[in-house]
Amino acid sequence: MIVRMRQGAGEEEISGVVRILAEGGAHVQRSGRGEVLISADGGTERPLAVLAALPGVASVEPGSRVPAGRGTRELELAPGVTVGGRELFLVAGPCSAEGEEMLHAVAAAVAASGGRGLRAGAYKPRTSPYAFQGLGEEGLWMLRRAADAHGLLVVSEILDAGQLPLMAEICDVLQVGARNMHNTVLLRELGTARLPVLLKRGMAATVEEWIGAAEYVAAHGNPRVLLCERGIRTFETATRNTMDISAIPLLLGRSPFPVLADPSHGTGRRELVAPMARAALAAGADGLLVEIHPEPDRALSDGAQSLDLDGYREMVSSLRRVAGAVDREVPEPAAPEPAGA
Amino acid sequence: MIVRMRQGAGEEEISGVVRILAEGGAHVQRSGRGEVLISADGGTERPLAVLAALPGVASVEPGSRVPAGRGTRELELAPGVTVGGRELFLVAGPCSAEGEEMLHAVAAAVAASGGRGLRAGAYKPRTSPYAFQGLGEEGLWMLRRAADAHGLLVVSEILDAGQLPLMAEICDVLQVGARNMHNTVLLRELGTARLPVLLKRGMAATVEEWIGAAEYVAAHGNPRVLLCERGIRTFETATRNTMDISAIPLLLGRSPFPVLADPSHGTGRRELVAPMARAALAAGADGLLVEIHPEPDRALSDGAQSLDLDGYREMVSSLRRVAGAVDREVPEPAAPEPAGA
Amino acid sequence: MIVRMRQGAGEEEISGVVRILAEGGAHVQRSGRGEVLISADGGTERPLAVLAALPGVASVEPGSRVPAGRGTRELELAPGVTVGGRELFLVAGPCSAEGEEMLHAVAAAVAASGGRGLRAGAYKPRTSPYAFQGLGEEGLWMLRRAADAHGLLVVSEILDAGQLPLMAEICDVLQVGARNMHNTVLLRELGTARLPVLLKRGMAATVEEWIGAAEYVAAHGNPRVLLCERGIRTFETATRNTMDISAIPLLLGRSPFPVLADPSHGTGRRELVAPMARAALAAGADGLLVEIHPEPDRALSDGAQSLDLDGYREMVSSLRRVAGAVDREVPEPAAPEPAGA
Amino acid sequence: MIVRMRQGAGEEEISGVVRILAEGGAHVQRSGRGEVLISADGGTERPLAVLAALPGVASVEPGSRVPAGRGTRELELAPGVTVGGRELFLVAGPCSAEGEEMLHAVAAAVAASGGRGLRAGAYKPRTSPYAFQGLGEEGLWMLRRAADAHGLLVVSEILDAGQLPLMAEICDVLQVGARNMHNTVLLRELGTARLPVLLKRGMAATVEEWIGAAEYVAAHGNPRVLLCERGIRTFETATRNTMDISAIPLLLGRSPFPVLADPSHGTGRRELVAPMARAALAAGADGLLVEIHPEPDRALSDGAQSLDLDGYREMVSSLRRVAGAVDREVPEPAAPEPAGA
């Protein structure tokens, strides 16, 4: 339900209503400024009339979710680069930033296909203490140089709030991985950041919980959130995860955030990446995150799901056709690929 | 592994090998006629040399799965109607055959959009004894007449081997529902049928188990099996099932059977049917099974996931564009819609 | 909600109410005889007053589920053998009836520990056409002889309604396997049988669907249904299934049927059988179904989850202690084990 | 496999082997000191002989997992309080520390039943910005005072590495919640702590991943880890989670850490808490974590799964009997309950 507070309702009145709803077990949200709306989903049902009688309440209506206040899904990520409009936002790169040379090769391939973002991990969330942990700050700067040489944005995963100052200086978009979707401390900190946040779905998160996490970032001050479907965990073992393509149109209908898809983690199998990328676009995705590597079989991590550079080019060329069939387009490369790339 | 038997190996020798492999826990299959191949997946590993020494064995090779013996996925369902080739096989209809008039209206709409099959249930697998159980034989004949009036094939669900003689007389394709995918008695009987079998995925079946069920029908004599993805059961409650679009390209790579998709049961939500139908085609599906109803909100069952006839037309028109983008096509309507439809 | 019909309400009035509720998508049930109660769970909500105004309706109350009409869970399976009371009903045996001698050895061990039932499969629901399919009728008679020699009931799985006449002649309890829990044709037929039915949970069935299937058998005339938890399919691969112990107390609170547990299929791992059997009893189970084999490593099927006879004896002795701690007991062996067993 | 390094093998040789294994996708671990053992699970298989030829390698053997080096599961948490031995470690408390008085009432009830730990959240990981976020440091001190008054340990959840200094000063055991099981930054930091860590299972974590997370803490220097099963996410909606009781005996066999169970979050339903607590003990759990509240229906969070204080006493009294049946015991209360409690 939506509780609309009176003009001038005091903070005490507002938090009184919030508390009563939250105590009943509801998922409660309130709009940020001006007229205060409080939405409650779930929880103990209470007669609307009882709520309407609380101090400060103007009206109570059935319904749900406070609108995030943006009339469109389109979001500017950097001058000239948007997501959520007609142009698709394609981001690609290796799982890990492994070295300067390979990042340049990858960046060249991404830019040459009309991609707008270069993605690689500098900090890897490995539970095993002996797996490759990433190159850290050095990796981020490598990524920055490679992206700059080809006019791309840098997208990289943040693991901890402590990394925010450094990453905000170097990157253009901060990714929150599936394992951190419920990490409220990190989400809250990202609410204070001025960078867009690319929030992956937790591997056992419902669509509602995922939207809730995005709204949490927005409610803390940063509405520039992108969602990215990357598969959920099910009983099926033929794929690494089960990519929930239906989440894409669901999100487009229920939340104001642009929606990307990651068919690499979504399937874990190289041969499924292109068909699932096409499926995601056909279902309405605003962009893609794809793992590519110049030599996938020598990748330090996740090689089995990475396309090589030729495979990536072929895939994007098939995506152009599907995009056209759903009134979207893959951008043309900004300029001819520089000779030295 | 594949065990190749000698020409003229006796049945006793063959079953000796099969038994040894099966006792080790392997999933064992043998090819039907002529040269006998036995494939074993899983189970206790045994040295190839030991198996090669068994009576009647010609050779033993690593690898898996006896080929189903068809060089192409394309399958003729009726004169002039194929599935698995360039043309997509679109089937639509109401959940239940509810009456003569509505079936004619639906059949006209299906034919007018280039669909090739009319599907409705005459026997409904309801666990509740008081839910609508279907019209039975009467419903099948209604379906037949409506399909004939518009040049369509009849697709309907078989629940029990005892229904086979009647249904084989009336229908063109027999559907096995998700709840019966593991019903070996029914599958074995369908192995003796001369009709194509449309085998839906069980709601908790892995892709491998599903292929196994299709091969079971084939091994009993009927290789004309179509697979249909209809969603699996996961923790997500925003959709009725989680449609596993990645199963489509997986199946195309691993089995010789054409692959359809059912976005109606796959999602359970009307507004997701068209985007998921597009996604399925973009991922390579050979056709679709879609629930439509002249008045979805008055449907006796599954109205919430049914499109109305206008919605269906619009969806198919969007599908034509996506089909073109992946080198497939939705057939043109065979003839102008008859005046009386 | 519960709709209470007037004394003398006609069948047409009753089915009118049922139809209206079912059309709204509710799960509808009606009580068998005398005063007619109709319960509806789920579906479109309609004002109670509207329903109360329908012809033949006496009253409409919030609430759910028509009581099955038995004041107690206790059920007599055969003279002197009950389930659902203080005494636990222990059933054990090999996955398949493999031969006369081994069945006698198993039956002797079962009886010597206070077990009441001998279970083995004579028809095996294997999807692979070359796996061991069971000994069929011959196996059933072997089972009968072994059970009779040791005063045990015969429990065996029925795969198809066509097997009912033969199995009803030979067996004491008919098991419906997980793969057939949704097989309404089989369930309906078992509603006409005079034997108790042991209904295993489908591998992706919710507790509510499972109760619905049991009530379906009861509604067709056979209220003697036992439920058996055997694990559900989840993402966890360390066990064959995830045994849902919480289903046991849930069922005891929500349905009138006795509840057994099968820790062999529930876990698929021999070393987990005894601890999970203890857990099931501690949670309130009325009995157990356990796979045992004189030589598990030579079993034709499911050896990895079978206990040997000594392991079974040890387990039952630990169960006696746990049973005592929850006010239940494992029966004493009826008589000293016969010399010739 | 286990790779045994030569005495005196250099760090470079050791990390060379680790890197080769990790690149192949294996889960790699190495033992801490003295003779260096490297274990690799999964990943690309390589001939043992190839690995045996690497510099510094003494031998290569099939097998898995470097032993954690403790001969027993028993762990001293504080003077006189152990977990993993004959005595069960019972911890209880409200979801949130709500106030001084209620914490004293709860602590008195816990101590009076033989419990050893008082648990409550001071920081709550709520994704909704308007749900009750916990009392923070103030709540921790309240908890400390209530625990001290009744001779109990303080167990509370840490959400972020930044909270470690404060929490290490006030608490006795730090809980890592299900949402943070994969938070490697937090786990690494806890590896440096001198407090025991109670690591809950992630809601979609396999048993192997969970053990991996515990070993990650241990590998960073803190081997005092307790595991706590709290249910996994499945398709079943009748319970909040599906409590995987079989994980308890699995863990006892595969890892050196004590294992607790949380039937409150595991089920989300008050009436299932006691039967599931009994089941967990019968399956071998070393202790329990249970939510209790003086007035569950007025709890600020999770009231539906909380027992009241009388319910808790009754449950513990039933647990004493089950404990006895599996050769464990619930400790007696240390002393008569103080008058002022």
C-alpha cells in the first residue's frame, strides 16, 4: 500500500508510520523529498482505515512501490554514452586484468565492434587463498590506459567500501558482484558515490530482492544504478547457472533501472554465449556484459566461458541484426580502429 | 564410452555387455539395428581394455551417446509441414478445448498468422478432483474439426497409455506434459506410436534426463520426438516457472530432436509471453507453443498466461522480424482466411 | 474458504459452486458424503457475501481444507500392524527384488529388528531401456514368499494402473514413486483400490501439492494414504537429493496422513542414512523406508545408498533410543527369528 | 590430489605449483608450516607424472584436502565453555537487541536452561533503508551486560570489517551471516581476529563452498570457526528456507569444524523450531542457535519464527532427552537463577 503523508508532516510522524509498517513485517520504503510517500509490501495486513488515522497521514491507497522519480530508463553514463535508450550498451573484457598488452588487444576489439565499456577485474573475490587474486591498483591503471586509448569506459568490480576512493578516481562504472548483492554496508557506501553502479543479481536473489537492493543504493543518494542478470542457482548442472531471461522484461516493467545481461557467467559455456546474448536482446535488455580474452584457453580464470576476439566480433555482428528486429541498435565504432591498437 | 559389437554378435553377448555397464551405474544405451553400438555415460569407470576383451566386442572408444541416426534435425510432421528447418513451427490454442465456437475463432487466428498447429487439452491433469477435467473425446473431435477447417495440425496432451488408440486416430502430434516426462510406461507406449511426440521438460528435469526420456521413446521405435522447454521450478516466485532459455541451444548441440519453447507455462504471465517468445527464437528455437484465448479472463484455466487473439497477432508480427534476424522465418498464412472463420 | 451447502442441495447446485471457484483459479475440494463442504484455496478472491447468495449455499466461512474425516493419524495396515500410533512402522529391503535367497536374508534381518514391512521393486522406472528393469511378477511372488516366511507386509511400487489387479493380489501396500506423484490417472485408479497407498513426494513438489495428491486418492475413495518424504531436488550436489526434514512436522500439522521418511533416496549416501533416520524420527516421523542389501556393492541398483544387514541392525538399535526420547517405540521382533531364515 | 613438496622447497617452487593448479581451475589449498602439502580439487586433470616432475615436488598422490591439523572437533570458546565435545552448545536470543530489560529476561531464561550463549543483532543487514537497523554499539553493550549477569557468552553478527575492533572488544563469538558467507574481504579480516567465528551457510552455498569459506578464515590465521546450518533457498514456500539437516553429518565427516543448527531461520515458523532442533541434534549437531523473545508477537523483527520463553524451556527439556539418546548432553544450569534476573 502507499501511505501519503500530509504536507509538513514531521519526521517523527513519518518514522512512526514507517515503524508500524516495518514491525508488521512489511518491506517499507519512503520517497526522498517533497511530498512523502511510504510504500509497504507484504507484512501483516492492517485495515487501511487504521493507518489513515495515524498522525500526519493524508491518505492510504492500495498499490505498491514508491516511484523512483525518473520518467525514463535512459541514463547518461558519461558524455555521449547512455544506457537504456535506443543504443545498446556493450561492455566486454577479460575476467581479470592480466597484463597491459592483452588489455589493449581486448580494448581494440571492443571498440572496433561498437562497444562502449571495457571490463576486467582487478580484485577477484576468490574464496581459495591460493587462486589468482588480481593485480589490484596496478590492474586498474592498466585498464584505464587501455580504455582511454580506445575511447571506452572502465567498468570494474568493487569488493569493499574501503576500495571506493581509489576506484572512484580510476573507474567510470563500479560493478557489485553477485556475492555482494546483499552486502548492505557496501551498497550504502555506493549510495554516496557519484559513479553509476552496475548491480549484478545475487545467485539466489528473487527479482524483488534485487530491485530492493538497487533501491537501497538509490535511497542512499545514488539513483544511477544498472541491473545485470547473470544467472541464478538451480538444480541444473549442464550450465554454470540458469540464466533467467524472463527477469529482463520483468525488471523493465517493475523498476526504473536499465537492465543488462551477462551470458558468460549466466551459462559458463562459451558456445552458449552468443545465442543467449541474442535472447537477452530479443527480450529487451539494454546491453550486455561479455567475457572475452585473446586466448581463452590460457586465461587465468573463467576461460571456459570466454569468447576469443574473433568470436566476439562474429557475435556482435549477429547482435546487430537482432537489435534491429526489436528497434534497438548496436552503436557504430566511434572511429576507425587506431593503427597502434 | 562407445562399445562397438562385432557383426553377428549374439543377443546374449550384447546384453552381457549392457548388464556389466549398467551394474556399474552407467546410463547405458544401444543403437537399434545393424551394427550394434552400446554407449555408457557415467558409472564406475572400467579400463577400456577389460571391456574390449568381452565376448562379442569389436572395439571400445571413449566418447558418448549413440547417434540417433538422423543427419538433420528437420522432421516432417505431415505433408508440407516440417519442424527443425528454416520455417518455424508455431502452435497455439487455449489451455482446454472449451467449445466449438471458441476453437474455430482460435484456429482462424492461428492460421491467419502463419501458425501450423492448433493445441488444446481435452484431458486435463488436474490433481484437484473438482477442477475442470476437460471435455475428453468430445473435445478432441471439436479440435479436429476446427483444425481441419483452417488447415492446421491437432496437438493434444496424452495422459495415459490407454488413451493412445483414440488419440492416434484423431490427433497429429501427441504432447507429453511436464508431469509425465518420467512416466516410462507412457513413454514406452509412445515408442510404438506412429505419431510424432512433443515431449515437454519435467519441472525438475535436467537437460540430460530430458534427452534421456526422448531417447527412450526413440529407442522403443519412434524417433519422431520434439522437445519443448516450458520452464523449471526454482526459488523465484515472480514467475510461475523459470524458463531456461539456455536449454534451447544446449539441446540443439546435444540431441537430434527439434526444440520448441512454451513461454506461456514458462512464465505464467501474459506480459512476458511475447518477449520470451522472441528470446526463444533468438536463441535458436524451432518453434513455439503459446496459449491464446478469445477472452483470456474468462478462460476455464490458465487465463492469466493466455494472450488474446489480437495480442497473438501482434506477437507473431514481432516474431517475423526476430526470425529474419536469425535466418529463420514464420510461414505465410497458407491462404486468405476463409470468410466464415 | 469453506462453503457449507444446505442439506439437500442438489448436485447441480454443488457443482455450480465448485465451478465458479475453480474458474477463479482456486484449488477446490469437496467433502465426500452427508453435509457437503467445499473448500477453496487460492484463486481470485470473491466477496464471501456473493458466494453466500448462490443457490444451495448454507454459509461461507474463511478457513481452508475440508477435514479428511479421521480423528487420528493412526491407520491399520493389516491385522496387528498400524502406522501413525506410538509404534514406528519400519520398512526395509533392496532397491530391486534380485532373487529368492537374498530376499529371504533381507526379510530375516528386517523381522529380527522389529521391522514390519519388506520393500523391493519388481518393476523399475528406468528411463534407460537397457538398465535392469526388474523381475516383474516373478519378483513380486518372491517378495511375497520372503515376507510371509518372516511375518512381514509386502510393499512394492506400482508404475501403471494396469498393474493394479496383479499387485493388489500379491502386495499389502502399494508405493507410488516420486516420478508418479503427479500421475493423476494412476492416483485416480488407486482411489478405487482397497490397499493402503504409500505416496512418495515428487522431487519438485511443494508440501501443498503433495497433500493435494494424497487428498486426490482419498477423494476417489481410498483414504488409507501414507506420505513418504524422500528428498527434493535443489542446487546441492553433495547429496542425491536434499531431504526436507521440516516437511515431516509440517505434514503432521496440516494433513491427516501418517508420514514416513526415506533417508536412502533422501541422501543417496550410505553414511548419511542412519543420522538422517534418527533426525526424521526426532522430527516426528511415523516410520521409515530404508534400502538394505546383503552385499550393497554388488547391488544391481542404488548400492551406494544401501546399508548392509549389520549396518541396518546397528541403525535400528540407535533408533530405539531416539524413539524413546520422543515417546515412540520401535516394535520388538514378533518372535525369535526362525532357524531356517 | 595432494602434492607433497620437498623439505626446503622454496616459496617460488611452491607458488609455481599452486599457480599451475589454480590456472587449471582447481580449488587449491596448501598447508601452513613445516612440510608443505598442496591439495587441488577439481580443475583440469593433469597426469600426476607431469606434476611430479615440477621443481620442488617430492610426490603426488590422489586424494584431497589438506587436513586442518586439529585432531578433534572440540574447541574451547572461553574458559569452561567448549563446543564439539559431549556437551551441546546452546545459544539463544532475540533477532535484535531491542532493550536492556528484555535482554535480561532472555539471558535469564537461556542460562536457566543450560544455555551458554546469548545472541542478538546490534547491526541488522536490512536492505530496506526504513526497516529497523539495530541499536549499534549501544545494543552491543546491553548484550554484554545481560550476558555477564547470567554467565553467558555474547554472540553477535558482524557486517563489515570496520566493525571488528569494537566487536572484538565486546563480544565472545562473531557471527557471519548467510548474506556475507561469500564476503572474502570480511572473511580475510576475521582470519586475523582472536575470537571464534560462527559462519552461517550462504542461502545458495553448497556444502563444499561453505567448507571453503571456513577454510579461508582458517588459512588467514584463525582456525576457530564454527559452522551453522540455517537453511537453503529452494522452490518450497511453506517454509522460509529448506533446512538441510543432511549437511550436518556431511560436515562432521568432511571438515574439522564444529557444526551448529539454526532452526529458527531454517524454517521461519515457530511451530517447526522444536521438532527441527531435535532433528538437528539427532543428526549430530554440536549445538543450536535459536531465536527467542519474551513477546514474539511484538518483536521488531522475525517474530513469526521466535519462541517465547516458556516455549524455549519446554523445547530444551525435550532436547535433553534426545541428546541422551545420541550420547550428548545439554549442560545443567551453572547455578540457580539469580533472584534479580
